[in-house]
Amino acid sequence: HAHLNMPASFAWARGLEARPVAVRFAPPTGSRWRVATQLVGTADPLTWAAPDLAYFMDSPTELSAFTLRDWTVAGPGGRTDTIRIALHHEGTDAELDAFADATRKVVAEQVGIFGETARFDHQVYTFLADYLPWASGDGMEHRNSTVVSASGSLAQDAEALLRTVSHEFFHGWNMERIRSAEIEPFDFTGANPSHTLWFGEGFTRYYDRLTIRRAGLLSDSAYAAMVADIVNAVVLAPGRRFFSPMEMSLQAPFVDAATSIDPSNQPNTFLSYYTWGAGIGLGLDLALRGGFEGKSLDGYMRAMWERFGRPARRYALRRPYTVTDLERTLGAYSGDTAFARDFFARYVRGRDAPDYAALLARAGMLLGPVRPRAAFAGALTLDADSAGATVSSATIAGTPLYAAGVERGDRIVSAGGAPVRSEADWQTLLAARAPGDEMPLVFQQRGREVRATLRLAVDPVLEVVPMELAGQRLSEAQRTFRAGWLGSRAER
Ligand SMILES: [Zn+2]
């Protein structure tokens, strides 16, 4: 196949950005390749058009013998949008049918939140999917399409692939049309830093899993485990000491794909705006549902859509938003500007973590330690070779290993008097100890031997468990709360 990512495939002339673009593709003779793209079709099936450079650059194009599935979504005012999956893979048609069915359910849940599709410019949205062993994994949102690629297959990885599909489709509203003023117009020659990726990516990350749950494709306990991942990341991350979600958003050019080989201390200084943003979305959703009759994050997203997102005409943006717009809309939607001001001060401009235990309790979900009796030293990754075990990634601030002075590049000699030659040795030593125990630790650091005492702590990792699975009874209020949060919103 030929898969064209336009900014990587075409050069352009400065000053001509506003001109319409036409491109004619020439597949190899004898191939059965067709064209899948959000570009605008013409009378010639190989010639495609764009209104200007920005739309052209935003229109990745797949030429291959892909398989197509499509369905329609009815909207208000008799509007109909067609959703298509153009899949290039080595699997079966039956696998694609099952995947298209799951995708259709998730799309319906997302449409239920906004009351309509993202009003695709030509009433068509296309998932351009390449699930091939030699493909690299990614998902990238575009205005009327997405590219989702993976080395895995529908047979093995349908759940993970559906999460990306769900994520990218939600971007049709949140990112493509509810759009930060900082990335509009997009500068193809610069980094386009934005303070709002905790919202654009993070809230999208929150909804990608939530709408799969609402579609009935995850159990409450499977969804609770995903909630626990978010809560653990936000509550335990040392990076929260240094930067707010707005500041983390500015680090995108250093962490999202454009990584460098230089060593950094990101495990201690960075918390992904995807995860943290999902944690803010979770906290806000539960706070709105618990504190404001009939309100939820769904309603807030719809208010953002109506104020800033829904385009008045083809290719247009309604009104790109600022952080102040996000805060004001929360005040207007909740009817409580003090709540909105406080929420943004603490969790968006500030670095607090919401009180997840109290928030989740309303939904009948228990937050508590997974291994309250396990000894904890902090994450330790070791590169083992014949000479011993070398610490291969940063130790985490706040953990016993960090307090003992262990750093990346150190060589662990012994712990508790026993040699440590591998991660397995290390885990065996820890398993025989309890929180509060002290363990002598010997390691080599920058050419000298260090003798320290490791004071083992309680494992801080948390789990989220539906009450009824912990042998407790769900109250009627909790049952209703959970149904409103995790129940279907799709129109059937
Ligand atoms: Zn995203």
C-alpha cells in the first residue's frame, strides 16, 4: 500500500496557503488499489481536492486494496452522516464485521453526548485503519477522518484497537471543532504549544474508555480497573510537585512522538496531560453529578460544543476557546461561578488531586490499597549482565529507593546481605519483608561504593472495586448515580 501523511509527503510554497489544491494519484498498474481519504472527490476517481493548504495537510490518504464498511447516523433536522471504516489488514471479514459493530455502538454513545455528530464537512467520516504486522502504532485525529495504525491484529488486539478508535472519533468534537485558540491557525513550521492538552487530549482520554463502557463492551469491574489506572497515575505522580496540567500540556513537543535520546528525569518531573487530564475529567464528572442536580461532564461538553464547537458552515470553526472560556463555561453550565473558579484554581492552574475516594463512593466504588501488607521500595528496573545489575531508569521521588540515594546508572551489589543480580533476585528479597523493615543496601555509584539503609514502606498503589464485588450492598442512590454515569446515552 501507499499511506501518505501529507506534511511528510508534500512541500508547499509560502504565500499560496489559501489556494485550492488538487492532487491526482497514480496507483501501480495492475494493482487493485483504491483511495480512502477525507479529501473531496471529483468526477475522476483518482483526482481529489482540498479547499486550501490547511485542509490538504490535514487529509492523510491510504491507497490500497482495503476493505470498506459503512453505516449512517441520523441527526437533528433530517441530517445524515456516513461513518466508514477503510481497513487494510491481514485478518478476516468476520473480524472486521465484529469490529465495525463495536465501533458503531461506541460512535452512537458519543453522538448521544453531543446530540449530533461533529457535523462532518461532507457528511462523511472515515477511519483509515492499517493493522499490519509491519505498521507502527499510532492514532491521529483529523477533521473528517482519523489514521489508526498498529502492528497488532483484530484477532489479538481488538480491545486496545477499539480504545484508539473511540479516542480519535471523540476528537472530531473535542480538538477538531471545540478547538484551542493556541493551535489555530496551525503553524506547520512551528511547535504550536498549547496550555489546554489536559482538556483536548485528557478529557478525550477520559471519554474513550467511558463510552466503550457505556456501549456495554466493558464490565463495571473492568472499567473500575481503568479508573484505578488514572487515579494511581494522578495521586502518586511526583511530577505534580513541579508543574500544573497547563504546564504539562506545554511539554507536548518533548513527549508526544518527538522524543530525544538525551537522558531526562521525566519519570519525576512529568505527568502525562492525557492521564492527568483524564483524572481531571473524572473528578469533574463525579463532582458535577454529586453536587449539581441533573449536571454532568456530558452536559459541560455539550455546552462547550454549542458555544465554541458547532460550525456554522463547511470547513469553519465556530470560536476557538481559551482557558478562561473553559472556566466561564463551567460557571455558566453549573450555575456556580465560585465552584468553577475554585475547581480551576485547584486542579487546572494548581496541582491538587481530587478526593477520589469520596467522589467514587457516590457511585458505590471503593478506593483502597491493593497490597496493604506488601513491602514497597519503589519501582526499580535493572539491566542484568554477567557483571551484575544496573539501575536502568530513574528512581521515583518519595520512594524508599530514592530516599536511600539510588540513581539511574548505579550498580546494585547486595541487599539484606544477599547479592542482587537480576530483578527476580530483587523481587524475592522484597517478598520476604514487610512494611517498616530496614534492609542494608550496597551499591556502586560513580566509582564509589555506597552503604545505605532502605526503609521499606507500604505499597501505595490503589485499586477501585465495585462495592457489590467486595461483599457490600449498593444503596439505591449509588445504583442510580452509577447508572447515570456508566449507563448508555445512545438513542436506540
Ligand atoms: Zn488524542
